[in-house]
Amino acid sequence: MEPHAIVIGAGLAGSSAAERLAARGWRISLIDRAAAPGEGASGNRAGVLRPLPSLDDNRLARLTRAAFTYALAHLQALTAAGLPLRWGQTGVLHLARDERHAATQQRVVAEQAPADGYLRWLDREAASELAGWPVACGGWWFAGGGWVDPASLCRANLARHGAAVQPYYRRQVERIERDGGCWRCFAGNGELIAAAPVLVLANAGEVRRFAAASHLPLRRARGQVSHLPAVAGSPPAIVVCRLGYVTPAIDGLRCAGASFAVDDDEAELRATDHAENLARLEFILPGYSRHFDAASLDGRVGFRPLSPDRLPMVGALADATAVDAACAASSPGELRRLPGLYLCNGFGARGIVWSALAGELLACLVDGSPPPLAADLVAAVDPGRFLLRGRRQRRAAGGPR
């Protein structure tokens, strides 16, 4: 009998997990409250694909480097298969914030000696020529980076092994429970939507409604993107970043942004946020924003699931009730897990770069294959890390463990 898993959530996290499991021969029941894939936080017109180097090559730098490389291969494979993916490998220019940051960027390139095709440093003149607009500083050039339409990536993921994925759209899971070796997902009226031995929770901030995941320190970050009317062929023809980003023209519009407000639940567009995005645009491309009026712009608001350390949460869900004074675990790998229950979540603003590798890691953990990351990075994204941190903090404060 083919293995069977339920995935709740049809955004970047859920579609990536479903695609990687389906590639291994799993049958997937995909449940989402929306009418189609990628209608939540994954519904923006375009997201940016680039890594995030650091001088000390920290965990975030290593994770985004591995994820960037994996994402490129994944996007190219989807394109080669003729799937409905929209993206542009235009390259990404990440301008320095100031002269001090420019010096740090140059040190990263000098000391780490990355391949030219991955990363190189450009001075202000070369950066201005590439952007097609005068810029204030030089910066990093990621020739392999670009923009991706996230909803199209969700659709392509689910179409790649279409026969293996059974979607249940417009269905809200109100309750999950484990019974007889299976996880069961119920609608609000008590109807059973699906049952399977494995359940993957990839439904962003909604995951905390389930008791088994209520301990997770996920927060919602509101992001507003501004849509700027654009003539095809007008600069920039690449993605340019500097404490914000602006994309090339895509179907007559370019995306600029984005705001980032934690625990802000306002779903409507705000002119003040458009004004902030235009200020970011001015910082990126001086003089560019004068052509736009914040009061007349359109855009989109999305709510992204965010973890306290800005790293994703990927792996088996730990049993929070077992983490007390008697728990001897000193690392996430030693925690007791809830059988068959997994998490793929907390991508924040980096869903484009992280989702493909996160789906592969999740699938490896589910079927016991060797993970695609070093052990310390697997531990760094383990959802159980927050249970151990909470216990350490309580011990330090002299409170109950």
C-alpha cells in the first residue's frame, strides 16, 4: 500500500512538502481553506530569490546559501518539465546600506572567495550601469538570483505529481486528533475531511489553533507590497535591494516594498505603508519614487508566519507536555515527538528561498532518508528548539521548569 500523508496548507510550505513527498511515492491529501493554491502569504505577484551572506558565515548565511542553490535547481527542473511556473532569473543586486556596510560586503567576497556565478562585488559605477539608474553605493551581485511568482510556484509544485495529490480546497480544519495510528482532520461541523498516518502542518499562523502546536512561538508579520505601473523594458531590468526591494516590470507592474509589521492585523491597504515603500524605493534608486503618488497606488497585503529567531520550523513536532522538570533532553533531537505529526512553517519573508529545501528536508525526516543539511542546521530549524529554550529561561529565572 502506498504511504499516505495529509498536508494542511497549499502555500509555499505546504505545496513544497507535498511535492517532495509525492516524488517519493506518497499519496497526499492536501487541505486548504482557500479556493486555490497560494492565496495566503504566498499570493504576492513576485518574491525575491537570493541568499544572505555574512562575514562569519553564520547559520542564516549557510541555510540561505544551501536553500538558494536547491531552489535554483528546483525551479529549473519545474521549468524543464513545462509546468506553470513564472519566474525571471534576472539577477539580484543587493546594494550596501552605507560605506561601512560596503566594506563588509567587500570583505565577505575577498575572504570567502565565492564563485563569480554565485556572488561578486560591484562598485558604484558598475552597480549603476547594471541597475540602469544611478545608485549611491556598490553592492553584491547574485547573477543566479531573480524574482519568482510564488502562487505559480505553488501550482507548479502540486502539478508535478498531480495524480498523487488530492486537493480539498475551501475546507477549514477546525480539529485534529490521532486515533488508531491515524491523524484525522475535522471540519467545524464535525465532518471528517481526511485521515492518514502522517500529518504535516503547513498552515502558517493558523497552526496554533491546534492544541498540539499551541506552544509554538509563531507570530504574524504584516507585509504590504506596492504595485508600481511600469513600461516594459524600463529600468531596472533586474531585482535591486537596499533595505527593501524593487522588481523588474512584470505584466505592466513592478513590485516595491515591503513593509514588515509584527502583530499588525490590518488587512486593508494603507497609504502610509505605500509612502514607506516609496521611501525605501528612493533609498534604493535615488529620484525614482518622484514618479509615483502613494495615495493612488495599488498593492497587496500578506501575513507571514514568523519565528523569534527568523529561521524556519521544519521537522517532527515535539510533545510539549513531556518537557518539564523530568525531561532529560538537552538537544532538540532528544525530545519526545508526537507520532506522525510534522511542521513546515515559520518562513517569514524568505519563503521563496527556503521552501524547496524545507520541503526536501521535511520529506527526508518523514521517510528516514539522510537529510540534505548538516546536523547542526537540521537542529537549527527543528521546531523543538523553542521548548528547550523556554525551559532554560525558566530555570535561569528560578521558576517552574
